[in-house]
Amino acid sequence: MTEKLKEIIESLIFISVEPLTLEKMKEVLPDDPEQDIVRAVQDLAAGYAAGGGAIHIVQTAGGYVFSTKPDFDPYVRRLLQIERKSKLSHQALETLSAIAYHQPVTLPEISTIRGCDSTYALHSLLEKKLIKIVGRKEAPGRPLLYRTTDKFLVYFGLNSLEDLPKEDELKKLMEEENA
Amino acid sequence: MDAEESYQVRLEVFEGPLDLLLFLIKKKKIDIRDIPIALITREYLDYLNHKDRINLDREAEFLLMAALLIYIKSQMLLPREQVLEPEEDPRRELADRLMDYQTIKAAVQVLREKEDEQLQVWKRSALTAPLPDGDLDLIEVSLYDLAESFFTLMKRRQEENLKVIKGKEVSMAEKMNEIVSVLKERHYLDFLEYLDDQETLEEALIAFFCLLELIKARLVTAIQEQLFHTIKVWLRKEAHVKVTHD
């Protein structure tokens, strides 16, 4: 029974372009108890991890997707004719960090945290859909509030915002560096 | 190149005044909680004087910080009757900001590492981004797109509306029911066309508000097939049941 379930889930993940969430699996498999599904996914992912193949299942943005291993990056890029994936600029990444750790947050707040104007970086992040507008702050001028998106999680391979290092972990990291 | 010159770093490499301050603090091995303001101000101003070209836009931010440093120093020089409590230290706010900024910088490093890792692995979602021309590319539209379309329409109807003497009264509830029944029949409606079909400006306005309400209630969804194309409104699948019961 579980083997069958594993195979069903495997095909669902295979065909999904966006990370396949547990909710979606439950929709497709209304008769299977949730813990069975969870166990099947975990078994499946563990099987791929132990199997030593080129593909594995990763959990990102709250769902599961197939992903290639880093070793094959050059070949995949050759196939897709992509020279190099572009990285975020330092400015954009710093702005994104400020948003990730202070969300929901307004543009003036981001600029204060970074000590410099962040309008340009903010707009490029919006265009890349790494952040989104979630409303307005009830403050003078009713400035827009921003949050990171699911695409942000996928981009950095995070499952949820909980996966980001906590602020005290970051402080420890800095102390090590300063020492 | 002498030592003085080789030490010079261009101001452009700093994200902003906080970044520069942190750099100086690190260089002098200073404790952020106990910054010798006079020393750091001197270093900071030295730094500003040394750079060759001036970029006025960014300069303002750096000068503002210089002014703040000097202000803090002046606060510290004021004679006081009592010794200041730690939380009254004029340097405190700046120290807090620097600490915050430092955490963000650490987060940048972590994220950069993760980005490097992720750039080497491929998922199928990465492949679906560019669609060939002509294909249906559904974009769920934002409020701004809707509003923009609406204003285009309003402009188009500006003159004709003068002919209307008395519009009939339409309530939001009636209009909403009408929209839902049209949607159930035709599956989707063209946002602009539908508003254009309304008899009066007032009715069009009400229809627009109704659509916003329905979108907000997640009963319908607004989708643009391609950038700059018309916006279509669909009944959400999961909404079907709910609407029928209402």
C-alpha cells in the first residue's frame, strides 16, 4: 500500500512545476490519512537521497520538487544554452535581507536600516518578484508594506522563513569573524 | 603607489554611511557600544575628504551622518549635573542602528552562500519562465492594473455621459449577483467590455466596485493574458459552490 502511495506521490512531484505542497497532495489523495502521505514523501525523499542518483527531492517554499545535483550544473546549462545564472547585486541582496528580517516593512524603514536610499533596489526586487506589496502601514503617509514571496524561498532554497538563521545566530557569526 | 594611496578605497564600494562607519570601527577595533566619537568623526571626515570625485546624490547621505556624529559629540560635551544613565547615552541610537545593520550584513553573507548553492541546482520551475510569443501567458493582475484599465475606460466615456439625464438606481448587491450570474453562464468576462456595456457612468462605477469586492472575497480572479492586453475576470473554481449556496 505504502509503495503504491509513494509511487503516486513520486509522479505528482515529477509533473509539478511549482513545489508540491502537502495540501495539494491531500486534495489529490483525499482517502489517505495525512500521516501516511507525510511518511510516504519522507520515505521517497530519503530514498532519492540514499540512492546516489543525479536527481533528488528537495523541500522548498513548503513543497517538494525534484532538483538536479550541483555536479551537473555545467551540463544542464549547456543544454539550456545559459552561460551563467545572474546573481543579485550586493545592493539588492542587502535590501532583501533587510526586508526578510524586518517584514512587513516600508521603504523608509528599509532605507533607515541600510543607512541609504533603497528605492532602486526595492523596485528591482519587486520586478524579480522576490518581494511583494502586502498593504499599507497605518502611519503618516500610509507607506506601502513589503514582504518576501515564495519565490524568495525557492530562490535561496529555503523551506520557510524559519530556515533563515536567527538574529542571535547571525550575531555569533559576526563575532567569529571579528575575532 | 605609497602606503597612503594604497589604503584608499573608493567610497562607491560602501553601500552607505553606516557601511563606511562599520568599516572604520572594525579597522580601529572599536566596541560599537562605546564608540570614541571624536576619533571616529575625524576618521570619517578624513575619508570623505580623500575621495576624488563627488557624487552629490550619495554625498548627502554621507554628510548627514557626519552631521549626526558631530551632534552626538556636542551632546556628550554638554556639562551635566548627574552622570548619564546608559540608556541616555547620546551614542545609543547610533550604536543600535549599527548593530542592526551588522546583522543585516551577516544575513547578506548567509544568503549569498545559499544563492551560490542554489545557482548550481536546477528545478523544473526554472525552465518555465519564458514562453514563446503568442502563447497564453496568464498573469494575475494587481489592483493597479485594474485601476489603470478603469481609468482608460472612464476617459473614453467622459463625453457620452453628458447625455444621460437620470440614471437608474443600482445597488451593489444587485450588481454583484448580476456579475456572478454572467460569469456562471459565460465563464469569464472581459473587464473593459463589461464596464463599457454599462448604461451610465454611475453603473460602471458600481460594477467596478463590485468586481473589486468579488476579487477581495476571492470569489473571482482577474487575469491578463498578456501584458497590455485586456483583463479577464474568471469565477474561481473553489468559489462555484459558495456562490450557488448564497
